[in-house]
Amino acid sequence: MLKVSDHALVRFLDRSGAAEIEKLRNTLAHSLERARLGAERAGIADYVITADGLRYVVKNDVLVTVLESDMAPGRRRRRG
């Protein structure tokens, strides 16, 4: 069976109109804003936000990945 990459899936959802990617992006950014402001006040641009069993990795004020709480940054979980 053909495998579909995460990148391709996101592009499909966006370009087919199956999901409103920009709306999701804005919702996610808004939900993390309080933590971003705290980091900004502390002069920190690289940090991890832990919420709802997930870890949001921010580098240079850009959310770069979302990990499950037991995953280490830089390590990928194998998919069965």
C-alpha cells in the first residue's frame, strides 16, 4: 500500500479544503500565546511548552514540532 507522508497529508488537507490549515495554525498559536509572552519577558527564544500531554518545541520564536510527552526532542517514534 502507498504510504503518505505527514507533509503530503497536510498539503492535501490544505489544498483540498478538507481542513482550514490557517485557522488551525492561528488556533494553535493563540493557545500558546501566554507561554510565549512569558518566554519573551524572560528573554528566551528557545523553549518547550508542556500542556495536555504534549510538548511544544519552540526555537527562535517558531513552533517547530509537537511531541508526545514521553518523546525526546530529535527522536522520532516508530510507527507500527
